[in-house]
Amino acid sequence: VITSVASSADGNEAYVANARGLFEIVDLRAGRTRGKFRGNSGSIRQIAVHPDGMHVACGGLDQYVRVYDVKTKRAVASAYAKQALTSIVFDAYTPE
């Protein structure tokens, strides 16, 4: 069961997650999977794409927020939230 979908910054790819913790990037033009983001266990409830398009984050019932590098598909950060997550968002504010 798909639980979350988000579009890439350029709209050419979609990030798709499901109730089993599978988190993939799909090339919408070619119609095929471009790779998987590993390390999730449990249902992913939300995907957030950073405005620069370089990072994507997910959160869900395993109580972790994970941030991935879009190109390498490797986790660059994770944080234990101590509770199941249903929503995450990137703060795009940049101090001047």
C-alpha cells in the first residue's frame, strides 16, 4: 500500500513510499524505478523534498526522520523522534 508520494523539484521524478518501509525514486518520463533509499523499517507516512532538490526526507511509524542525498541515495542524517511521525517538512528559510 502506497502511503506517501512527493514530486522532485523539477517534476521529472516522484518519491514513493509504502507501508512496509520501501522508499523509491521513480523516473516519471521513463516509467521505471531509479533506485531505493535504504534504512527504513515500518510504514513511511510522509516524504519531504528540500527546495534545492538535493535532499529528500522521510518519516513514519519507526519513529525516525531520515534525510537522504538524492544522487547517492544514502542517508546523510537521521534523528530519533521518540514517537510515530505523520508529517515532516523542510524549513526553506535562509538567514541573510
